Amino acid sequence: MGGGPPPEWTGIDKVVRGTFPADYQLAMAILGGYSFLIGIFKIKGAISKKTPTKEIAAAPAAASSDGSAMPSSDSPEFGEWLGSAACMKMIEAA
């Protein structure tokens, strides 16, 4: 249960553990490094974000004179269109 001498670190672990000897210190250093990198990329993205010059609006659906085009489901004409021959024709074609 955690007894015994501390491990002998070698290589890069020896350098890192010389600065951050406890596990929680090393974990906080790693999380701090990742947070720093994420912050830098977010700031860079906010600075270099291009503003759109012009928004393109969607073209309205053209209504045909014979009523064969399906109206928007939010419009009052939709209920009338459901009972029409154009609706039945579309259902049969599918």
C-alpha cells in the first residue's frame, strides 16, 4: 500500500521528476500545458477569423400556377395542398 523507497527515475523522467517530484504536480503541469496550447489556438482562431462579406439568402420556392408545387408545411396553403390531386400524384410517384 505505497510502502517502499521511491523509484529511481532515468532519462527524461529524471529531469521532469526533479522539477515535479509528486504525481499531482506532474499531472497539473501536463494539464496546464494542454490548457495553454488550447488557449493559444482559440485566440489565434478568433484573431484570424474571416468575416463574411455578404450573406446569400435562399431563393424562395417558385409557386407554379397549377398548384403542383408543394408549399411549406408552415404555410396555410399546406392543408389545402394535402387534399389536392398534386399531392396524390406526388405520393403515387414515390
